[in-house]
Amino acid sequence: MNEASEAPEASAASHVPEQYRLSRDGRLVLEIRGEPGILVSVSAPPPRPGTGPVTHPFATATFHTAETEGELGELLREASDLDGFLAAAEAAGYTVERVDA
């Protein structure tokens, strides 16, 4: 193989989704990655046997506080992409910190 045909494979293999931590009043409330995946709740019970977890089309996230989960979940459902969600979360008073992989 020549270098030109190897470049796209190397690029795809090295793609790491963007990761962020959201906090409020110095307390971690959400960890989120910019890739389709599962939303892990602290306030809802685990999925019933035979049912799948809650998923999202552009985010994989773990909520850390029940008191902020409803608001953040609503912002996530209303956003069309990760950048839109992060902007809405900042506007709502959350601190957004990018995590370097």
C-alpha cells in the first residue's frame, strides 16, 4: 500500500471523541463524550431485564447529581449537537471543562 491509501485508516483509528466535564458550584454534575452512546442516570433505576439502556444519538454521558439531571437531560434532548448542548449548559450556569485524552 502507498502512503496515500494508509492515511485515511490511520486518521479514523486515531479519532478520539471530545470529552467534557460539567460542574455547578464546584461540584461535578456530568461527564460527556461526543459520540453516540448510553446515558447513565443517578436518579433512575437500571433498565429492566430485556430492555436496553437509554441511548443518545450524539452523546455518551454519566450524570452525577440527581438535582441537575432533569435540567441537563432536557438541554441534551433539545440540542441538535454537542456544541449546542454545551452552549446551552453554559448559558444555564454550568461550567464546561474540556478533558484532554
